[in-house]
Amino acid sequence: MHLVLENDDNTASLLQQGFDAQWNDDIHHVVHHLLTGETRGYYSAYERRPTEKLARALAQGFIYQGEPSPAHGGRPRGEPSSMLPPTSFVFFLQNHDQIGNRAHGERLTTLAPQQQALWAAIALQLLSPSIPLLFMGEEHGARTPFLYFTSFADPELAAAVRAGRRAEFAGFHHEEEMPDPNAEETWERSRLLQPANEEARRWRQRYRQLLTLRREHIVPWLPGATCEAAEVLAKGCVVACWVLGNGCRLTIYCNLSDRKIDVAPGLQDPEATAFYESTQGAAAALLVGIMPEYCTIAGVSPARVPDEEDEE
């Protein structure tokens, strides 16, 4: 049995009291902002220094660990989380809330202007040690909206929900455009299609590849994994390194920006072997100090044997 929290307060101490993990809204929000540029609603808390925030999420789990949050009226939010293992955090790019709470239920396939950037984010999600969560339809690049829908028989209750929803998200979307939650048409529009076209086949193939690599290179050594470092290379570009339970080092470079980034030689692990690149030729470019735009590269290096100086 696994107990997974959904808790907007970032109460890290709960993860030391019997709960196994928590949905990490922070990393969803900052990656969403980097992919779409959105700053309305709770995304306003991630528009300042978003790349630094992404690095912190990769290294420590929560971004807000007691700092004032602009999305919470400037009140402190969260508790320190750096002592928790990566598997205490569920890394998702979409879920029922984040899509359903939009006025038109759009998915990232329609919101992210660059598909390559979305693919880079998916690789970061599935190859980092946190637990990945996939929302139905992501695996084939669904564009079907997922609207907020209800089926209340009581007309007064249905009207109250309709009015309450529009009031709750008045500052986030144009509430007058929101579909009626209790209308059957709203539900019909949200039914997931199962396409069999070539584009859907490519999406499924990409997810299968990433999940296979995760199972081969990461999952067996998640117990005992810790983050060694996460650094900002440039706006929208980070590098993160974890020491896995077997002593090997997992390194991920992720560039969600539209610019090639110069990477200093000291940041490259000469012993690392790349096992994934979201853009063909990206790993070779990194070897000469260039991180391509809209790209994720993942590699592993063997466990380091302590030398005499370390032992002293």
C-alpha cells in the first residue's frame, strides 16, 4: 500500500510520518510556466527566476519551503524538504486538476508552442528519480480537452456549482467563457479519443522508449538515491546530478529555451555515458560544449571508487 498526498501546503514533515510521497505542484507549475509563459493565477508565483526554481525542485523537491508565496497572498508556504529522497515527490506535467481547472480544459499539446520543448520536458520528467505520474492521453499526445464536468440532478446544486466555479477562477480565466459543468455536452467534449494515426504512434513510441530506459537505468537503484547538485546553465537550461543507490551518477541536462547554450567544460562528467537525447546529435554537441535548444540529455557514470585522499 502506498499513501500519496495531495497537499498544497507543501508540508514536508508529513512525508516523515507514514506518507510515501506527495504530488509536487511546484515542479508542475514552474515547468508549465517555462513551456507556456503563463503567469495568471498560481503561475504568478513562478514567473520570477523560474530556472532557479526548477533547479531547486530537482534538487530538493519543493520550491516553496517557507518563503512568501505571491499566489497565497504573500503568506509563507511550505516546509524544508531537502532531507527527503527524490521518491518522496510525484513529478507530473498534467493531471485532472491542472487541465480541468482551465476554462477550456486545454492540454500541453495545445498550450506549448514548441513540441520539441514539450518532449524535452517529458524526458526530464520520466528520467529524473522522482516518481512520474501520467495523465490519461499524454501517452499519445492527446488534444482532447478535459473540462470540469458534473452530473447533479438537483438544479439548485448544479447552479451553485456553476456559480462557485466561475467565482473561484475569476482571476485565472475569463469566467464568462467557462462551459457549464452540468451540461452533458461538457462531458461529451471531454471523452478521450484513441487515435490510431502516425502522430499518435510516434508519441507512444517515445513514451515506451523513455519508460524502458527508466526501468533499465534508474528504477533498480532508486532506494538510497540522493541529489548531488542542480545548477542553472542559462535561462531555461539546467543540469542536475543524482547519486543512485548503486553509487552510479545520473546526470540530466535540460534546455527548455529556444537558444543554444555554451556549457563550461568543468560541468561535464567525462565518465558519463549518454543513454538518451531528445534531439539527435545533442550528446555529441554537448561533448564540445554546446547544449542544443529544446533538448534533454541523460547519462550515467560508474560508481566512483574512493582514492587514498578521500579515505583520509
